Amino acid sequence: MPYAPSNGIDIYYEVHGKGDPLIFCHEFAGDIRSWDLQVNYFSRNFKVITYCSRGYPPTSVPEDPESYSQDIAVDDLKSLMDFLKIEKAHIVGLSMGGNVALNFGIKYPAQAMTLTIAGTGTGSDDPVSFRERILKFSEGMRSEGMSFMSDYLKGPHRVQLELKDPKGYELFCHQFMEHSNIGSANTFYGVLTKRPPIFDLQPQLADIKIPVLVMTGDEDDPCIQPSLFIKESIPGAGLIMFPRSGHAINLEEPQLFNTSVFEFINNSSADYWGPREQGEAGGSLT
């Protein structure tokens, strides 16, 4: 199996197709397999790279919680690109992976051709209570295993996938329960509890010059305001809201997700993906 070294661990990755590099960063509940519907679509036109984040087998699972943080996750992505000799790539991330992609664009803007930030910002509205919940989950996984998370994917922002694609939801749940409880616990503790709320990133977001597409489901309540904030803060950002959709929009609405990202990448060099023009005052009055 292919591995890339990064900060003392080995990252498992897969490469499919040829063309401009397109990298997908998965969410907490997912892994490399979560992007199968995107790999099938995009590998016809792009060199698609997917990988398992640290803590997600077959990538290494460090036992030390201090070996996990959002900054480390960003540098893991950088190490993977360097190992594959990829100077620049289109980067797509969902949820936890969306935070990684966004912060990669902040830290390493010269290596990002475009950013697609999907379902990102959970916990930003109420970081204190969010951190308390995440710590309880982390402690439960560490002491009781992944069985502690048996109801995790039954929440109000996950039920949409179950309703739309029962078989796909069942597979997603099965794959989630296969995750390492230590890796998942450490990811919750080191990454999710310590990352800054999206609203704290306004100065950095305002400096992003890369074309950015923000996507969220209209029933993914914790991500709606952060998504609007990202769109408003980045001069060259656009926003798509998926109707009657929850958190895992790449699985719920794969056709809409794929075509939206494809069209965005194809049009990202157009003038209208530059800094937003304000137009003339009163020009929209009827």
C-alpha cells in the first residue's frame, strides 16, 4: 500500500486519474472511502488524491493525544503534497477536512489553486459547549471503544442521508464503526476541541486571494452561519446551499456536489471569481 511520511507517521493515500491535482480531505466520521463517489467522477479529468488522516487506519495511529492538532493536520497535507511532488492542487474538504483545507489555504496559499470548503464550521456558534460535548465523546471512545459512538450518526444533521440513501447510510455507519477508537478519540481531543472558531479567522480569511467555493446543506444548522461568514469574509468566495440537505452533502447529493465543484474549478480563472465588485449604488432597485 502507498504511504507518505509526515511528522513521524505514515499517511496512506490513493491516486487515480491524470490531469491537474485534486485532493480531498475527509470529515471526522469518514475516511478515504467517503470520497468514492467523487473519485469515480473526477478521476476522468483530474489526478485525484485521497488519503486517511492521522489516526485513521491504514494511516498511522499515534497514541499520544498531543500528536494531533489542526496545525499538524494541515502540515500532514503539505507533507503529502511534497512527497508526491505536487506544487499546487485544487483542494476539497468536508467538515473537519474543510477546516484543514481552509487553514491550508491560509498557511500555504501558493500551493492551493482553489479551495472548496463544504459543511464546515460546526462548533463555531458555541465553542464552549461544543468543546464539552467533544471531550465527553473523546473520553467515551477511549474507554469503551467505537461502540460508544453507536448513536453518533443518528443526529438531526445526519438523518438526511439515511432518508435519501438508506444503503449508503448503512455503509457509512459500518465504515465509521471500523475506525480506531484511539485515533478517533485523539482526533476529537487534539483537533476538534482546540481549533479556533471560524469567526475568529476573519483577518486571515480577508487575506485569501484564492478562488473559494463554500457549500453547506440548508439543514446543517451548525454550519450555516459559519458558511455565510466565510463567504462574506473572503473576497473571491462563492456560496452554494444544498436544499433539504444535512452534513454529508457529498454522499447525500453526489451529483449536485460533483457538478458544482467541477463547474467551480473550470470557471475559477474567470474574472468574476476575483474580488467581489460592489457595483453602483441603487443599481438593483426596481
